[in-house]
Amino acid sequence: MALRLLALIIIVAGALGGCVTTSMQGYADLEPPAHPIQHIAVIAPPALVSALASEASKRGTIVEDANVILPPTRQYDEATIRKAMSSHGVDGVLVVNVIGDTGVQERYVGTVTNTSYSGTSSYSGTSSGNAMIMGNMIYGTGMTSGAGVSSGTATTTSTPIHRYSRAVAFEARLSDPQTSRKFWVGSGQTKSGGSLFMGDATSAADAASSIFNDLQTKGLIGAAGA
């Protein structure tokens, strides 16, 4: 019984907490890089840069914010960009652009009502009766009289339940920092929903995982399945 209750609690908590899913499709160039990419400079929204760096570290790949290498305080020519990337050991540039965002959408789905009662009750009374035996049967009559008193307090609470959802579409590309040749292009959409809003960090982590899964599967950042 306890195990069933625990399982139910886990299921309900998951439904209320919400979920995040990312679907995407990526395409690798017919001519892959000479060796798997090891050091990537990323140009992406701040939350995604952090998520990509965290995901890359799990796969033996270094991710660095391109804005740290070349601060966006001025324009840089191609020669300067290539030299800066080379001096930092960068062998891949990953650019991720958000191309669509529905924003947080809220929907009312119902109300949960709970009532609790606390109180006392008492009863006092008398009972009497008589019986008559005829053969194998017993016949009797009885009477009960008394009074009962009950007092208490009932409390009812109602909680409205809302579901939140958000969909963010993105495009990404991985290029050679020296020639700008594209090694890989991809696009996808991250959807989040539930009774609790899933923040940008959670959605970014799921998108980052999907991007690196595809890069690794296609052999661009190391052995697939490593």
C-alpha cells in the first residue's frame, strides 16, 4: 500500500511540475571536418550559452562564449576574427538563433476543493425491551430513547489550477572558424508545459542536450555514443 501511495505521489508531482521536450533535425555536410571538433565558440542567448557549456563538458568538448573572445563592443574584420579564434584554439563556431517564441501562455483547467472537519459529539439515552420464547423462535420488542450533541468546524478551501505552456523555435549552425564553411545545420522547437512554469534555464538545458546529441551522433564532436 505504501509503495502504491508513493508511486501515486510521484506521478501527481510530475504532472503538476510540468515537462520540457525538444524536437529537432540536423544535417551534416557531406565533407566532415578533418577531426572531431574539440573547442567551440558559441554565439547564442545567455541562458543557452551556459547550458551548452554544461552539456559540452559531459562530452569532453569545450564551449566558450564568443563574446568573451571578441567582446561585442565594436565591429571586427574577418582577419581579426580568424586570428582570435585560432589563438584560443577554437576549431568550431556554433551559432544558435531564436526564430520564434510564443511567450508564456496560461490556461485555467479547473479547481481543486478540499473540506476538513474537526469537532466532538456525545450521546446519552436508555433502552428497554422484553422477549417471549415460542418453540424455537424468540419474539421481542424494544425501545431506545436519548439525545445526541455534535459540534465542530468545517473548513473548505478551493484552489484554482492553471497550466502554463511555451514554445520556442530555433536554428543552429556549426562552422569552420577559418573558412566559414558549414559543418552542420539544424533547427528545432522546445516546448514546456505544466502547472508550474518551466523557466528559461530548464528549456535551454533540454535544447542544448538535443543539439549536442545530434552533433555527437553525426560524429562531429567525438565518437557517437561516447
